[in-house]
Amino acid sequence: MLIHSASQLLTLAGGPQRGRALGTLGVIEKGAVLIRDEKIVQVGPTAELKASYPDEPSLDATGCVVMPGFVDPHTHLIWGGDRANEFEMKMAGARYLDILASGGGIISTVRATRTASIESLIAQTRPRLIRMFAHGTTTAEAKTGYGLQTATELRLLKALLALDDESPLDIAITFLGAHAIAPEFKDDPQGYTDLVCETMLPMLKEWWGTHAPKLTLPFVDVFCESQAFDLKQSRQILTKAGSLGFPLKIHADEFDNLGGASLAVELGAASADHLVKTSDADMAALGKSDTVAVALPCTPFGLAEKDYTPAHKLIEADAILALATDCNPGTSWNESMQFSIALACRYMGLTPAQAIAASTINSAHAIRRSDTIGSLEAGKQADLLILSVPDYRHLGYRYGTNLVKQVIKHGRVYSVDVGYYRSA
Amino acid sequence: MLIHSASQLLTLAGGPQRGRALGTLGVIEKGAVLIRDEKIVQVGPTAELKASYPDEPSLDATGCVVMPGFVDPHTHLIWGGDRANEFEMKMAGARYLDILASGGGIISTVRATRTASIESLIAQTRPRLIRMFAHGTTTAEAKTGYGLQTATELRLLKALLALDDESPLDIAITFLGAHAIAPEFKDDPQGYTDLVCETMLPMLKEWWGTHAPKLTLPFVDVFCESQAFDLKQSRQILTKAGSLGFPLKIHADEFDNLGGASLAVELGAASADHLVKTSDADMAALGKSDTVAVALPCTPFGLAEKDYTPAHKLIEADAILALATDCNPGTSWNESMQFSIALACRYMGLTPAQAIAASTINSAHAIRRSDTIGSLEAGKQADLLILSVPDYRHLGYRYGTNLVKQVIKHGRVYSVDVGYYRSA
């Protein structure tokens, strides 16, 4: 299939974009892309590709931007229930850590998740996944972490594997048993840390070998923060996970600077995420590493906080910057990477081009898939978007609605046409 | 038709909500609404209505919120071109008035609008209107104002009348010839003010009688602001418009306090809009009047500015507060009232209930239609929404995507189901 005549085709070719290289879109005007057998075969000017493949079935993208599918590298996609009832409380001024301390917040979602069957968890998560896909996310990372007990965490993994199977969207799974201190261990955080290390991680290794033997191991992540896991406990968990062969991620510096980002670099983690209160030393460490700095602008927006990830400092430090939604029931129930881009432009000072690179090739690298997705290059997976706008700068400029017209995933075309009604 | 079993049916009954009364939703759990001949016949508990109308065709809203359609009382819906190219400039720090002063901003849209045919203007505006409707706006105000010359302003009016005719959404038209000083008069703002008063308004009166004799007269609006129309010129225009029988609106206090809100009250305007820099005296005047205070939170968001309309001060002053999108190509290209609600909660401190009332019954009053729309009450127009969520507090809590499942307009059902894909 030849998708042709795009007003702008964004290739994002050349691999992850470090530091000031961020924002290199590789725009081809009147661009075309040839897809066969779920892969991209060739990318170039329409005139050239039409001449080379005159009999190819074609899809006209006149007046549209064609670009790689969004890769969302940080979501807490699977949970039970909702926290609409806490929303008014937060808007009245309560802080996330206050709600956490009062036994609400994440623990209320843990309760709802533990009591939900796998069928219910899948049914509750499916609409979120579909919503993501319709907004152009063709691959998403998804974390467990609302179980905080072995059986529920494994149920979440099983549900995520089932959702990955049924959905056109690809899911990169992360085990986040260390999302918070389990309520049973609220006076013994070290006890829960030991449980994660000594019971959960070895069991996960064995379980994965049985249930998903053909897939690479999931990421192991930890929430390194005040009132969650301190730096020493985070090190203990990630070191253990690394020794078992798991690739690593970390939640660092959302509310306090504990040194999590430097720990991620030291241990060769794929990414360090949040990075709002990150120190200059931590940023310098990120800049000298292959650990991707993942900013989650929806989280401060969701909480109506003022501080966002200091993107320009990270860029100056030569880090590889990526964006994600952080989709979760507490601070950021938003499935759309387009809205992360709109925020990143306004509150992190990114240009649309920078935000797009951070949402495609760089976010693919944050889940270590930049060799197969995140750009439009020969040999890569045919995961791409046709936007209903003629200029990539409409991303960021416009907000609140969905600019994706069609999603192509593994070479198959899905029309989403969000925003258009039909009479019943 | 009986729409039944809504987890929550929000009536918003009882008319516009002044001051602290804001947020009175009139929730009926397991609610139902009976619709016949485009009107609401009865609202009440499902058990009761099902017993009274056992043979009525029915629509099951189990697990969904049913509520009045959103009324968006302030949009600049119709324009030519876009300003994606200015977006990066703004994000790099340029202010709206700086861009205006440099000949960019609104004037670039005026150029693109003047050169567009009526067919082109309709074609460019239609997708925005459809997008609004799919996001639950069943009635929208729409202003002219990118013509700034008689012929183009009348072309915009004609296009809006055509769009109102073809679209299921109702449009309340506003004449905003006084949106900015026309470029031909840049050194003679008084000359342009006189042109509006002496030529445009009388011609508008005559034109309307010929082209839309069955419709009530459009609103006349003025942009009362530094570098636009000063208070004296605003008074001159609105007084003239009032003497010709036009209902009035005003843009006031977006960037500077010129006294526009008090002028609106003095002249009995339907609304005063923006109100970011409004003085206490102006707020007190609004609170003693029937002039609705319309907040436009997408505008500071779009510009990444910090100051929003001081909603709680307006509430304490006993004003009638409403929300709108301000959809326009410069500062706020967003068609979704849901996103205005998400911002109003986070940046104006409204609860979801308050923001919903401000987006339905109060915004209907801002276009003087609260007698026919904005609430679910017997005798009103059957304009309502079925949301894909069970609790009204998901509005505001969630953002970035569309929570509307079905729109009922004049009793007719439109499925929008945004966020759900289908294979092509």
C-alpha cells in the first residue's frame, strides 16, 4: 500500500534525538510511504514513489500530516474503579501526599483493584486502551502496581498480556509491585521492600517464563519518593531486578529529590520518569547516559501544580527527552499524547517539533523499541498516523480534541475520525 | 422516546444560578426523561416514568450521566486560514498584544478571511462546528469579526446563517465588526468606530430584516481593550447598537481593566466576557445585574498565561457565572466545552458541579436562551447528552478526550462515540 501526497510526511529518521538535536522531524513535503507485510518498505517524495510503484493500492493523504504513531512510554493503564470523588477534594487544595497520608489516594485504587476479577479489570481497561489508540498511540507502556500483593500483581500482568493480545495497540509491560508501600506493611516499608525482592521478583521471573515465554522480560519499576521507597530501598529493588535480567525504570523526583535519576543512570535503566525536582547533578548524569528522561506534564496539570519538568535544562544537559501521559486514576486520567504535547509546548517551553520527537522516536527509546518503531524508515513496523491537519504545528497549537484521522497499525488502516458525528 | 436508567440525570432546573447558588445540579439517580416532538415532556425517576409510559420507545442510559447539552456562549467560530506559524513564536515568549502591534495576530486572520469565498469559509468552519457538536455543544454563539469591512462582515453573517441551517447545532449569531481596528484605519481608530456606528450597524439592521426576517436580531459585541476600542468608543458602538434594538455583549478586561464590565451592566448587555483583570467595583456591578459574567479559561491556557478569571470573587459578588471556549485561531483553538470545564476546575477553583452549571443553564442565559435550553425541564427543547461515564464528576476529573457518547438535539439521537475505532 502506498500512502501518498501527504502535505508533510515526518520521518523522524536517525534514531533517538539527544540534547539540542531534539526536534529533527525530517519533513518530506508531498511525502509518501510504501508499506508491505506490516513493514515500511520505502519513504520519499510522492512523485518518486508513484513512479516506482505505479500499480500499488494507494491511500490519498492530501492535506494531511503523515507521521509515526505516538509511543506512550509511561502509563498506569490498568486499575479498578475511579477517584472522581477525590477530585473535588484535590481542587479544594489537598496535596497528593496529604491524600496519600490520609489513607486515600492510591490505596483506594488498590482496594478497588484487589477486589476486581480479571474479567472486570480487562473490561474496565479496554475502553482506555481503545481511547488511546483512537488518539494515535500505537504502542504504550503499561504498569502493574495497584495490587501491591503477589496474587493481584500477577492478575494484572495476566490481564495486560490478554489486552496486548486482543488490541491492535502494542503494550510494553512493566512490573511495578513497588508502586507504594502495601497497606499491610504501612509501618514496615523495609518488610514490603524485602517481599518485593525476595518473593515477587523471583516469582515474576518464573511466571513470565511460563506465561509469556516468547516475549522479552517486562520492565521492573519503582516509585522512589518520600512516603514510598527511599533511595536505598529503590536501589535494593532495582539491583535485584537487574540481577534477574529485568530491564529497569524508575519514578524519580516527582515531589522530592532523592537521587533516583542518578541511580537509574548508574544501573543502566531504560528511563527515569517525572523529573520535576531533579537536581543539576542528576540532570548531568542523565545527559551522559542512555537513560531516557521521561517528562509527564499531565501530572502537574492534573494536580493544578505549577512545576513542570525543566525540559530546557535537560536538553542543555544533553539528555534524551521523552513525553508520556502517565495515564492513571489519581493525578492524570488522560489517554491522549496530543494533550501531553499541548502541555509540553505551553509549560515546558517545547516547540511542536521537539514535542513530537519526544513523543515518537525518543519515547520509543524509553521502552527500548526505537529499533522497530518511533520513526518512518525502511524496515520499521508500519505504525503511523494520518492527521486531519496539513501542518505538524497544529499539534500543540490546537488542544482539547483529537486531530488523528486514521491510525495505521502493523500496516492495517483504522479510521478513527474523532469529532465527526453520524445520525443514529 | 424515553431515555431511562441514567446513573445520574442532571436537570439543572430552576433557571440561571446566581452567586453561591452555582452548582445546583438537581441530580436524579436512576433518572429518565420523556421526549416528544423535539421537546422535553417529563423528567423523573425511571420507575415512575416507565410505569406511566410503558409502551414508549426507549433508550437505555444505564451506567451513563444524562444532562443538558452544553451551551457555548462565546466563540469566534468562523475564520479563514490558521495561525500555526505564530504558535511557536508565542511559545517562545511573545505576548498577544506584541504580536498584534507587529501586524500579526488577528490581522493575519483578517487577511485570510477577507480573501476567502463564502463557500471556502463555510467549508473551513464546518469541521469546527461538527467537532463542537461531537463534544456535546448543542448550541453555540458565533461571532463575525475577522472581516472588519462591511462586505466581509456581511459575508460572514451569511455563512453563519447557512451553517446554522445545515447543522444540527443551533447558532446564536453575534456581529463583532468592532473586533479590532481595521488595518485601513490603524491611525484613525475613531474613524473606524464611526464607520461601525454610522454605516455597519444600520446596514446590518436592514440586511438582517431581509436575510433572516424570522430570527431575532443578532447580538452586537465590541472588543473593549487597549489597542482595540477604548471605553468611550465601546460606549458609542454599544449605545448605537442598543438604539437600533440589538441585544449587546462585550469583551472586557482580558489584558487591561478599562471599565467594560460596568459599561455592559449600565447598558443592560446580556454578557461581559473574559473578565481577567476586572476590578472589584466592576464585579460588584455585575453581581447586581442580569449581565452574565462569561469566563474563557482556554484563552490564558492557550497563551500559557497565569491569570484566569477570578471565579470565586465573581461568585461572592453574586454574579451569574458562565463558561465558554472562546474558540478562535489565535489564542484558543479548542472546540470542546469539556476542556473549558477541566480548566475551570483546576485554574478557577470551580467544582465539577459549578462548572457544569456554568456551561449549561448559565451559559444559555448569556445568550438569552435560558427559557428554552440549558436544563432538562418540561417544555424545554430536547437538547441533551448521554455521557460514557457514570458520575458527573468525571467531567473535569478527566481531560484530553471526549466523554460524550450520544448527543440528542431537537429530540434526534446522534451517536458520537468518540475514542472508539473501527477497522476500515
